[in-house]
Amino acid sequence: MNEIEKLKKLIKNSDNIVFFGGAGTSTESGIPDFRSAKTGLYNSNYEYQPEEILSHNFFFDKTKIFYDFYKKHMIYMDAKPNYLHKTLFELEKKNKLRAIITQNIDGLHQMAGSKNVLELHGSITKNTCLDCDTNYDLKYIYDYEGIPKCCKCEGLIKPKVILYEESLDQDILNKSIDYIKNADVLIVGGTSLVVYPAAGLIEYYKGDKLVLINKSITSYDNRANLIIKDSIGKVFEEILKEL
């Protein structure tokens, strides 16, 4: 029995699956993995480093530069859910998947139809006026010329994305820990597990069905019960065929 067949068997026999995903789950939707060795945005040369631009202080100090960078490199209006997103939605509908925990901010899981999505780093699809709390969708931000301002009070609009220097939402973090603690099967995909504190959540899993799907080695490979080093879209396309 090959690795994908083993994964199919685990999924078939469980109704308490939790999926934990990173940037690699969206690359097949046309969104780059910013930390990849060759094409990663974080390895490119800019006047400011991406980590600095995408920080809390930079947002308020150099808002125009932030938004110029953000619209160009963080928003992909044409991105659509891939086989991974579609399969997880089907598993949720069948009451097999309990939760999706994601490090991504692209909103593709919700676009695919999934309901219980815990976004550790927030979402580009949610934006709020800092003065009057009016909410705006992604298109409003993307289409706005210059620095996005509130149409009601002219206040500054900020994406509900966790920037560097900001803390993760404690409620989302606690819910993620609870789901992972109680999971029968924990599938981790498209992440090299180097971004903390998110990567540390895997420590809370005490079961014996830890599945890692990633093209490169991760620091948790020696603890996994099943490792699949292949395209995550290809893996879940095979699973989707039997749902």
C-alpha cells in the first residue's frame, strides 16, 4: 500500500480529522510561497525588507509604501481554490473534518465553502476602518487609489491581517489548540513548520496518526506516522475522487 492509499484509509476510518496548513496549500492556486529558496518574496531585494514593510509600526509610519507593497505582493484577485481546498470542503460536509487551521491569509478555504476555518494570521478579505469600525471587502481595498480610506468618516482602513510586531488572536489560538489536542487524525500540509508560534501548535497533538504532506523536509518528520513528499494538490485530487 503506497502513502496516498494509507492516507485514504486513515480518512475513511476517522470522523475527527483536523487539517493544519501553510503557504504550500495555495501555491497551486497561483499564490507564491514567500519563503521558497528561489522565487520567495522574502529572498528578494527591496529598499525595505518584506518583514519590515509588513510590520505594525511600518503600517502606521509609511502607510503608502505598505499599501503599494501589499496590493502588489499580497493580494491575488484571480486566485481560486485548488483540489486541496475543495477536498477539505467535501470532508467537512461529510462530518469527517472538524476544523481547518491555516497560516494563510488568502481566504481560499472559505471560497471553497469551508465553514470552520481558524485563520491564525488573519485574512486579506477582512478590512476595518480604525475610526468607526466599518468593514470593507477585499475589492474595495484593491480598487482604492492610494491609501484606502473609509467612505463614511475618512478614517484609515487596516487589513485584519496579523502583522509583524502584533500578537496572534488568543481566542483563535486556544480553539486551534483544542482541536489539535482532541484530533484523531492530524494532517499537516504545505508548511515547513518554521513559523512560530503557529508551528508549535503541532506539539499539542498526542495521537498516533500525524500525517505530513510537504515537498521538503520538516522538523517534525521524525515524529510523523505518515510522510508524503508530493504535490499537495495531486494528493488531494486522488482523495477527492473517492469522496
